[in-house]
Amino acid sequence: MKFLGKQYIIEMKECNVKLLNDPEFIGKIMYESALKANATVVQQFFHQFSPFGVSGTIVIAESHINIHTWPEHKYAAIDIFTCSDSLNAENAINHLQKSLEAKQCNTSMIHRGEVL
Amino acid sequence: MKFLGKQYIIEMKECNVKLLNDPEFIGKIMYESALKANATVVQQFFHQFSPFGVSGTIVIAESHINIHTWPEHKYAAIDIFTCSDSLNAENAINHLQKSLEAKQCNTSMIHRGEVL
């Protein structure tokens, strides 16, 4: 079977609370992670929610990377969606885990768009 | 078990090819779908790839809705991520399926962020 895309579902747990609530920091490490994955950044957007939490998306030529953080639960939900075999998701995931100081990181992958 | 978010993974197949390659149309129906889901739109971004395909994200207060289209395969990958129980994902999915004239729509749901 052939598929058009791969989607990595990443659960970052036991992160540094302060970092999860800093939209500038989140934007910076998301951008860095896109570069480390060999992705081509098209557009990015980060938003801080009140009283806490950050949401952000980086649209890449290969699809997207996005994040939602829950500082009050030391948790971040991250997705990496790619339609390119040359995107190195592992590099991005490792960079994000290290940067967020996440003690636990669970990643699963699902295929998208079966080519019939 | 309690979770922080729900993520709907939507596979739209056998869509109208012309519509899938029209970023204005895609932006319009994504925005409408957010409203139909009772979501609060924060920001939106749509991008047309060369020679074809559209990627777009709507950041909503409840998390995000995004889309990637492959006109050449009559296919769109859509995700709806919500941290709110009041978001009506079904309404959004029905609107998108109808608008894209998708003959087939497969939806699965995954929980995100288990609260320990």
C-alpha cells in the first residue's frame, strides 16, 4: 500500500511549566525543529491563551507542524504531518523534547491518504 | 480516564478536483465549518502549492482545524483538534464533506493528553 502522508502524534509529558507558557520560546523551538527536520517553512503563527497555554502552527512545504500546550498539566500535544520522505521527524521530535525538558515523550505514527 | 483534547482524523476521498485546488474556496468552507462547529476563530492561513494543492490552518480558541489537499488524488486530509466538549465536530465534518462533494469520508478520533 502507498500513502500520500505520514502524521506523527507526539505526546510530551512532564515538561518545564514556564517554557510551555512562553509563546516566543515555543515559536523559536518550533521553527528550529522545522529546520532540523529539513522542512521548508512557509508561514508560522503562535498564539498565547489567557490565562495560560500556547497554540502554534508552522506551515511547511511538506505539510505542517503544530503544538498546543497545557502548562497546568506540564503537557504539550504536537503533530508533525509530512508528505515528504525526506523530512526527518525524529530530529524535530528530539529537539522539541530536549527544549521543553520533557521527561516523557510518546510518539505514534499514522498513514494518511491511501493511494488506491 | 480523563483527557485534555480530542483529535478527529478525517479522510475525504473522491472529492471535486477543481474545488480542492481553489485556496479561496477552501478558506471559505473551512471558516464556515469552524462556525458550524461553534468554534471561535483566532487566526487563519491558507497557502496554494505549485502546481497544485492547498494547505490551510484555522487556529480556534478550542485548538485548530487544518487541511491538506491533493487534487490529483481527489483527496483531502483534515484534522479537527479540540479541547472543548462544546465543539460540534460532526457539524464541521458534514459541512466539509458536502462542500467538497466527497463521495467518501472516513473519520476516526483519538484522545490527546491523558490527565494522570
